[in-house]
Amino acid sequence: MDSQAKYAVVARGDADCYVRRSPTPEYRECIWDHAAGALVAAVAGARVTDVHGRAFDYSLGRRLEGRAGVVCAVPALHGRVLEALASPMG
């Protein structure tokens, strides 16, 4: 499923979260793969950040520089997802 569709699944309430970890430490997501979907999910009430809880900054060029991965989740779950990803087993 395309990244944009994954955001829509969370936005319409068919999933509680969408998590994408970067395949390598230096990999950065392309903004065109996430900007529209992240907006739709956020307007629907989801929280969208990188895996460290930082908001996306689309002003830095073609990639989400300084950001790692994606967490799109309902607000009640977002913090718990971040905690799980930060744990040694995450």
C-alpha cells in the first residue's frame, strides 16, 4: 500500500497508527511521499511526527532532512508508540 494510502487508513479510523522506520540511519523520506497524506491525517485528528516526536519540516528541500521515519497515530496512542520505538526492544 502506498504511503499516502496508509495515512488515509489512519485518517478514516480503520487503523490506529502507521509507523515507518528508516531503512538506514542516513535515509530521509521524500516529501512528496508524505506531505499530502500527513496533512489529511492531521486534519482528521491524527498526530504525525518522525520516530523521535519531531514535526515534519517541509521547508528543507526535497527530503525530510533532520527527521527519521514516520509515526502517524491517533493522539491517545502516539506517545505510547514513540516510547515503544525508543525502548531497547523497539
